[in-house]
Amino acid sequence: MSYIGKNIKKIRVVKKMSQADFAQIFDIARPSVGAYEEGRSEPKIETIIQIAKYFKLSIDTLLTKELTINELYKFDLFKKEFKGSLDKKVDKPHKDSIQKSTPLVTIGDHLNYIVNYDHADFINNLPEIQFPLNKSKKTRAFQISGSEMEYEGCGLNHKDIILCTPIDKNSKLNTDTLYIVVTNDEIISRSLKTITKSTMVFKPYNPAYDNSSIKKEDIIELWKAEAVFSLTLRSPSRLEERVEKLEQQLDKLLKDKI
């Protein structure tokens, strides 16, 4: 099985390239890039050689191994994509030690966070957010991406912000609890479904999406959701409307009997 399609997509994400940009560099049609990434076809050997040379990767690596964000960072060509977040040296207290300060990891900072999560300078350069809550321990705020946690007008919306506290992945965890999972490849928000000695299975609220089975060794950080902050204003759900109508009908029946 070749991993060329998955690696092309990963490279594009890290380099912030569109499919059209990638196609133009290697003189191929943009739909072909989509076909590679979706596994519907594979590039010709000539194109694979060009990709390997351009990004200074071995052909064997491109074809036989699915690269992670952290692995791509180890290659010199990609280091500059993450370096900018560490350039500014900040001579001030670590934000994790400030009572009212919570570092905010926006969607745009997800990839940088995966690489630099344990760098104090990177954390100090993140935007900070203050919540109307008493902060008794280290916190982190994550802006979530995607619609996996939204279903029929309920749940979490794209760009919602989740306030979290750190938790040991080997500690006793509660199922049906919302967590932020930081892996070598991505940051996701999911509800814990099951857990074994070596694997954790997380489920989305939206049944249209599959569960995520993640090996514990691939989890860099695990954060427990404490609060959710959203700019999305919801109208009452259909269930709430039906309950309200039933209550009104019941109230009318009781009044008619009197």
C-alpha cells in the first residue's frame, strides 16, 4: 500500500499550499492532486521523483510511510514553517503561571501547537483569553474545527472555544466526557467512548462521522473540557418546541376542567 496520496496532502497542509499551487509546481492537473489524495489514483514515477527532489524527501519515505506533522518538522525544508512562532523571545512570566490568563490555540495555530506545545516561548506568544471563572490550575483554550461535534442544531460549532484543564492519559478517565486530543497529526475534540490499556476510542456527536481509535503512545496531550464558549445563537430545538406545545395544551385542558 502506498502512502503517497496522504503524504501529498500532509505536505500541502504544512506548506499552506492549495491543490492548484501544488499542481502548478509539478505541471499536473489540479483534479489529479485531489485524486492522489483521495487514493483514486497515484502519480507517475516521474512525478514522484519530482516531488521527492522538490521537498528533499526520499522516494521510499513518500511511498512507504505515512508522515506525521512532527516528522515533517524534522526535515530542514519544513522547519521554517514553524519557526516564526518561536522567533520572538518574551521576557515575561509563562502564561500558564498567570492566574487569569489562558493561552488560546486558534485553528490557525493547530499545526504549530503540535510541534511547539512544550516550548515556553511559543505558549507565551499565543493570544490569551480571560474567562469569568476562577482559575485554580493550568488551563488551555482550543478553538475547534469542523462539524463532527454538531448534530441537528446541538453540540459544538466550528470555531467554538473550549476551556480545558490537562489530564493524564493514563489516569482514570470518564467515558461520555468531552476531551481535546492532541496527537502527532491533529487536534480533535471528541467524547471518550471506550478505553483499553493501549488504545482510546473517541466518538463524534455527529453520527455521520466515524469513531477515532487512537493509540495512547500517539497522544501528545490530553485535555478535559471544562466549559464551552460559542458565538452561535441557537433557536429552540424542535423537541423543546414540542414540549412547550404539550405544556400549553395540558395547561389548557386543566383550565377547561376547572
